[in-house]
Amino acid sequence: MTNTIHFASPDETDFAQIFSSAGVGIILVNEAGQIEQANPYAEKLFGYSAEELIGFPVEKLLPAHFRSKSIRYREILFRRPEASTNTGGIYHQALRKDETIIPVHITVTRYKHNDSEMLAVFVNRIISQFHDQEQLLMKEQSIRLFMEHTPSAVAIFDKQMRYILVSRRWIEDYQIHTADITGVSHYELFPDVPLRWREFHKRGLAGETLHCEEDSFERLDGRKEWVNWELCPWFTYSGDIGGVIIFSEVITARKQVEEELRKLNEQLEEKIVERTLLLADALDRAYETNEMKSAFVAMASHEFRTPLSAILSSAAIAERYTEVDQQEKREKHFLRIKSSVMHLVDILDDFLSLERLEQGKIRAEKLVFDLEEFMQGIVDEFSEILKKNQVIHHKYSGDAEVLLDKKILRNIMHNLLSNAIKYSDAPIDLKVDVKRQQIRIQVRDRGIGIPAEEQNNIFNKFFRARNAAYIQGTGLGLNIIKNYIDLLGGAIEFSSHEGEGTVFTVTLYSNHGGRQLLIDEAFE
């Protein structure tokens, strides 16, 4: 049976066809020495089926006295990227399934597929001395086809840095528009090659293996490019250096994403500094004692944690999307970062307006929105900062559209869920029920609970229960929630048992479309 590699892109499909029809045995070997893929010629050459070869230790295809040396050579190639492969090939002996030994010519080269490092082993049977030239020509043609269609960016140069072989990915990455560059000087094709790279080429032609991550150079038109590269010499049959092989990866798109994130972080830091200064000025005017100012700053710190965590998590995830076709995913996280930054600004504005809130100078601005979608967004946002083994069980029932102040509701939910996460290590229940005019939101945690003798004080400013003293917080969160709920004309209740957890129930009212609505049942 023929073993076929399945690829996604047209180039990879071409490569799969070449792999299957090549007139030379091609075996792909992983770091553990197991065969990942073998083409039909290799099956025929060694007398095994594809099913038998997959996962088969490659050293078992050699006579026993060669195996230990082969294992050491393979381990060196995987553990030391700077080690050079024998591009000129060696004459060897191979062991077929029927225990017969046949003369072969073997060439080994590194190969990267789906982010996995492998060795590509080319095996050609030597039938007779008179057929050597024919076999070598066949091997050269197979390597040429392999080079042309491999998904990696690879180029082989002679001692004058003229192109001998080049992969399609190299042509695409470096935007080469010449149909055939065989024999063309690399420096003629790229006159803006930095002098330091020319020096690297000389060192490689002298026998040195070099590599570099995140290297950069500037083109003549001013564009800055970033690449990862590795350079190693290749050898002729006589053992002389015939030129160099360069493996490269253009990472300009990834570096541009990193630069965008850096600028975004700088803007965020500037905004936080600006708002912190405004906050400090407001505190100086609002409070006369250093103790009050310290408490208010601590409160701000408490409220910043959730949006900042969302920003950091989105930035970390966006960094992983380095490919051009992942732009949509990057933009999704950039939008989330920007949204969280704006939410930070809103929180700061609310804190600076706390005195106005208590004096009744802030008014609710209600609008119609989809509460079910809103709550799901809150759950998705908090899923990024849950502790290990924590999960939010979200249940929504009833009408979707409501008439409420969306910003105030967001602050209420952020505080309730932040507390549930902070004071618990177990799953959290979030239930929302909208029946006619009444909205009931219930948040249940299974955490430390509130001591019974202290439950009358939990909505007071700066109050901290005795069993929460070791957990970071200011004691202002529930006071702010109570003020917001009072502003919306709602109510908040709770039940708690120390060591078992707490349930907060918020009741709000929506007069949507002028309908007279009633509620006649509570949460189960």
C-alpha cells in the first residue's frame, strides 16, 4: 500500500506527488529515530509495507554493526543545529526485510514540516558500478525536486555565492521575480545585502556553521526586514567545501505585531500615568488625611485588576499569531485590548466621581441592549483570569433585551465576579433570569464565606471581614455596588456561611417599551 502525505497548500500537494513518485527512496525520520513517512520506492527497496515502516526504528534498516554509530550521528544532528549534514552522501549497506544486505547510497538532510524538525533520508540502491552515474543523476533530480517544493525557505549556493538550487518558499519570501536564478549571484540579486552578512557567507565557505534569531537589515528603499537564519557549508565527494546552504524564515510580520503591541503598551502606560495624576489631584481635594488618600488609591488598584488582566492575556495571545493569514485573530485581541483600556478609563472616571455618586449628582443613562449577549461577554472576559479548577457555570433564562445603564451594570458584574474568583477556588454559578420587568442576577461562590457576626457591616466603606484580612482588597467594592444598585432603583441581598461560600442576589427593573410586566417566581 502506498503511504501518502496530505498537505493543505498547492505547493505542498506538488511536493506530496513528487514524494510519492520519486525514483529514489525517501524516508522522513523524527527525533526519536522513528520513521514518520516513507515513499513507495523506499517500501519496494526494503521489502516492507507502508504500515510496517511507519513508527519503525530507522536503525533497523542497517546491519547490526552500523546501528550504534548511526544513532550517535542522528542524535548529534537533532541536538546540535550547527552540526552539518553529509550533503555529499555516503556509500553504505542496508538490511532488507528478508535479511538480505544490499549496497546503497545515502544522503541525509534536515527537514522541517508542521513546526517539527525531522531528517530526510534519501536512499538509492547501487545495482552495479556501471549504473552509478545514472543513480547519482536520479538522486540529484530527486533532491532538486525536493528542494523546489519543500515548504521551507532553503537555498544552495556555490563558492562564489551563485544559486544552485532554491525552494519556492525562498522565492516567495524574498519576492524574487526572475524566472530562473540558477547561476545568478546572490549579491547581484540583492545588492543591499549587509556587509556583515557577506562576512558570514565567507565564514561559512571557510567551514563554519552559523545561525541567528531575529536578525534585521534595511533594504535600499528603506524597508526593514527581520529574519531567522542558519548557514552551513556543503561538501563535494572529495571532501572539499562546495558552497553553503542557507535556511531562513522571514519574520517581519511577527516583528510588526510585536511593535504594535509595544506601542499599545506605551499608550496604556501613558494613559494610566495621566489618569493616576488626575486621581491624585482629586484625592488631594477630596480628602484631608494621607490615610484616606492611601485607601482610595488602593481601591483604584483593586478595580484595575480585571481589565488589566484581560489586556495582558490578549496581548500574550496576539503575540502567538505571527502569520499573515492570522491578521483577523490579531485584530480581535487588539480590539479587546482597546476595549479594556477604555473600560479602565471609565473605572477611573467613576472613582473620581465617587463623591458625586454619594451626593446624588450622577444620573443613570439607560439604553436598550441584549442582556444575554452582554452577560456572555462578561463570562468570556473573566474566563481568562480564572484560577485552576475554576469555571463559571452560566445560566440565562427569559427575555434578552432590557433597558438599563450598561456601564453601571458592567461595574456591578465585574466587582461581584472578581470577588467570587478572589475568595474561592471552586466553580462559580452565575444565573440571570429576566421575567417581564424584573431582572434577577445571582452570583454564587463556594469560598471562605462571611462570618455571621460581621455580615451587617459588609456594605460599609473599607470594611474587611476577619477571614479576608490576608487577601488583597480595600473593602470599597461592595459599598460602590450598593450605591450603584440604589441609583438604578434596585436591591442587593446575600446569604453566606463561613467556610461554605456566599450567594449575592441583585434585583433590577427594566421598563422596556412601556410594557407593564410582573415577576411571580424566584430562582430555583
